[in-house]
Amino acid sequence: MKTVATIEARMTSTRLPGKVLLPLAGQPMIAQLTKRLSRSQRIDQIVIAVPYGEEKIALMSPVGNVYAGPRGYADDCLGRTLEAALRFDADLIVRVPGDNPLVHPDAVDLAVDRWSEGAVVNNIQGHGWPDGIGAWVFSLKFLQWADRMLIGQAEREHLRFHVPEDSPPCPPAYAYPDLRLDVNTKEDYEYVARIYDRLGPDCTVADIVKAGLDQR
């Protein structure tokens, strides 16, 4: 079984345009994200899935292949993820948003292991987990089903599956549910940039909490 991580990235974010190329510790956000994700023990290949014409995003990262979706896929993350999975012969997809520069590879591995125990869609969200360190995990077969069933723009842009989502138990080291580490706004970016500047690109949730940077 081939496990492919897909990172959906684009320049046209409404709240913070171009955020995936903003600098963190001297490198673009997308580069820091892919380097962290590359330490996963369960992922065979990383693919940066970008809209048509935005291949420059992937060129800013030293890690990962690139897939440029057809025109009109900028707001269709589901379609772009499926096309990338098919292009790179994925059996299992690990979907990581491009605005999660503090993704934790070991948390991702826990999600993959949980999926192998029988979950249809595994999502590290809630259940005590911080926001922005994990991933969605689902099979190619499920993603093809979702592509047929989900027709609303919001559903396809945000991958809102109408099925129960499983989550692995949250280990104590990560149990900070109020900690939000994704980047949606300028304030989010400035907060994450402070973490990178102070703790470096390999920091963990435990490092953030110990340094007192879990409080904005």
C-alpha cells in the first residue's frame, strides 16, 4: 500500500493571501511544513497540490513532488487532492493543509496507524488535540466516493465529509486543546513566526508549552 501525503496550497487565501510563502525562520512556510512532514515514518511520498499556474509554490520547497490541478481547481481542494492521489498512485491519502507549518510527524503517524485499525476517515481534531499539528487520513476509494457525493462549493473547498470521523487518543504530551497552531490570519502568522524564531523549526508542542508560547 502506497501512502501519499497531499498538501493543498494556494496563493489566493481570502484572509491572508500568499501565506504559504511567508517566511518562517528564514524559509517559506511551505518549505518548513514539508521538511517537518518528511520525518513521518508512514508516508512514502509528499505531493504539493497547487492550482493551475501556481507551481512556483512547490518550487520554494526542497521536499515533495508537485501537482498542478486543472483550471478551476483553486477552490476545489477535494478535486485537487483526488487528482494528485491518482497521479501518484496513492492507496492511502494523508491530507495536510498548507497552512499547518507546525504539523507533527509523529502525530501524523498515529493518525495513519489509527486508520489501519478500521477508521473510514481519521482526523486529528478535537479529543484533546491542538489544532494544526495533524492530518486527515482516508483511502483512495473513499476519496473517489466523496468526489461523487459532495457537490457544494464549501464541501469541496473544506473537505466537509458527511461521515463520522475517528481520531486516535490524544497522548498527554499533546493534550492542549486550546492551542491553535494553524495560520489563517496575520495575527496567526505573527504568533507562529515567534514560535519559529524562538524555538526553531523542529519544535514540538511540549517545547511551545514549556516556553510559555502557548499563550498568545
